Amino acid sequence: MKHKKILSLLAAALLLTACGTDNDVDSTSIFDTTAPERNEFDQWLKTNYTDKYNIQVIYRYNDKETDNYYNVIPAELDKAKALAILVKHMWLEAYEEAAGADFIKKYAPRIYQFIGSPEFNPNSGSIVLGTAEGGLKITLFRVNALDPDSTYINYDNPFRNTYDTPLDLNYWFFHTMHHEFCHILTQTKNYSTDFQTISAGDYSSSDWVNFRDENADGPKAGFVSGYASSEYNEDFAEIYSTYVTLSEEGWQKLLDKGRKPLTDDNGDPVYKKDKNGNYIYKKDADGNRIPALDADGNPVYVVDENGDPVYEKDEDGNYILLLDEEGNPIPLLDENGKPIQKVDDFGNPVYSYENGKLYYVYEYEKKRLIEYEKEQDYDTTSYDKMVSKFNIVKEYFLNSWGIDIEEMRNIVVRRSSEKLDLRTLK
């Protein structure tokens, strides 16, 4: 009915206009056709986003551009400026560096919208970090929580509580942008269906909110995050966005949580053995075994079932003596710090036939066996799933888009560590 009423009013207006004379027609439009006045930020956006990448940034609140299901507030001007500078440096220019300006112009969303507050989903208890609409528009939320004078970008700790302060810009903004952009690319070119089979049966569209990322619940189940466990398309995008926003160290920490230590029936660790049944020991960069240390940092020595020291022997079965810097055996010392002389069965000192010098007691200074760190055995099911899925993601980006995501990660992490002035438009 409303639509019909509008049409009726328009018809009446046309009739009244037809009854008048040409001299009665007012040439002034009833609509405001004047170009909106641009402030400094608007002009900067035009130069750095619209003219360069054909991208529009909406930072002023507009009901028509938001989801009325949620109650949100506008982005503050200084926060919107800071985020626009960050997005340009850490996202647009990162992809331009990795894939070229034409790639961004062709595939990047055409509209970026900044909203001051987050969107809370009352049904799932989750927060909407960002949305992507048909590859055309990306919306970023919680912009007003950004501090232009004190930014924090976490790329080393994948298990940091995301609600901790300072606000982690990677989690709240850039991880989200890489995630949503990945969706745009996979909707343009499909990825291998083999990806879907790796964690088939493990996905849950509702229980994912119970996965706590700070507790590594996702990696323990074969997912890089809790949200990745919701369904395979989100899993794919989460692997990509998580990988390119984490350092190599941070990514390895995440993968390692997918390895579950094995224990025996008594709860003691199970250690790896070779095909001959011998323990496999950890080694340093030079290939040497790593000694086990006690709480004070001292080496742990091997003892027998009676708790007595166990000593090393050479190939002939002789004990190996400790030697000083000149290669001489180190004698056992008495309570006064004097070497203990060796005596015969009658208590007489024993001399060497070669040089007539006294023999000292060396047997208690034999080389004791040191405990070395053994390699613990793990259930790597979850670890292997994450690695297998990552390899498909990596192959997809390289073969479909010519993007080496290791190089992309290096670019993103480098740019994340660079200090920016978020108050000045340059």
C-alpha cells in the first residue's frame, strides 16, 4: 500500500505541473545535487583508496549500510583515521607487494565500512569481527577500541586471550580481513575438495563457540582456531588468515599443540624407541645429545636400582676416568682436599714401577653416566590434520593466484613490526 500511495502522489504532482505554463516551472531541483564537502580525511581517502585502488571507505554511520538486527555505534573520526592508515600499510600495500597493484584493484572488496562497536550475536554468544558481502564489501567492527597512540599487534603468541588489553589489532582487524578476503578468492576459484575430507565428521556449526583459543582447544582437535571447526570453508579461511598473521615461531607453537603426549597406564611419559628398541634422544644443533637437568640446572646422573651411581665404560669394559686439562686422571680428595693415596692390603702406599710416584685413588672419579633427554612419543593425529590442510591451502594460493603464502606471511609480519604515526595523514 505504501508503494501505491507514493505513486498516487507522483501522478498528482505531474497533473499539477501539466496545468501550469512554462514560465511557472522552477528550474531548481528538489534534490540536493551539490557535491558533499570533503574534509582532510575524505580527501586522503580519495587519493589513497579511491583513486589508487578504486575502493570506497565508509566511516560515517549509515543505516542503509548496516545490519539493523544489531545495535551498533558510529566510528570515531580519529579512530577511523588510524584504522585507515593501518589497513593501507598492513593490508593493501602488503598484497600489492606480494601480488601487485592490479591484483588488489581486481579482487579486493570495493567498499570498506568501519563501525565503532562490535556486533554481539545473542543466540550463539559470539561476536562478529567482520563481514564480507558478496566480494563487494568488508565491514570491520569495534573500531572505537583502537588507541592511535598505543597500538599492539600480536604475531608470536597464538594463545593470547583476545580480550586482553592492549587490543590486539591482528585479531580484531587484520586476521579478519585476510579471512574474509580468502572467502572472496575461493568463491572466484575453487580449491581442492580433498580439503573437505581431512576433518570430515569433526565440524560443528554450533559447538565451535565452546572452543577456547587461549587453551588451544582448536589445535588439540585439528583446527587452528575454534571458529575453524564450524565448517570446512571457515576452516580453509582460518588456516590462511592465521598463517599469514603469525610469525614462524607463533605458527609452530600452534601446530605443536596438535601433538598429544602419550602416557602409559601409570601416567608416565612414553618415549620414542628405534627399531632396535633403543631410546631416541634429543640432540642440539651440533648433533650432540642434550643432558637432562634438575631444578637447579645441574646434570641428572644415572643410578642403578639401589640408587648407586652408574659409570661409563670403554669398548674394553674398563671404567672411563675423569681427566684434567693436561689429560691426567683426577684423584679422589679427602675431607681436607688432599688426594687419597692408594694402599695395598697391608696399608702400605702403592708406588708406580715406572716412575716411583705414589698411586692415588681414581676409581671413584670415574666418569658417571648422564641422563639425556629422551624424545617423548606423541599422538600426532591433530597435528597431521592441520599440516595436511595447510599444504592444500598453500598449494591453492600458489597455483591459483601466484601467491607464495610464506612470502606473504613474511611481508605481513615485517609490516606489523613497523612503527606508524596514526595521527598524521600522509
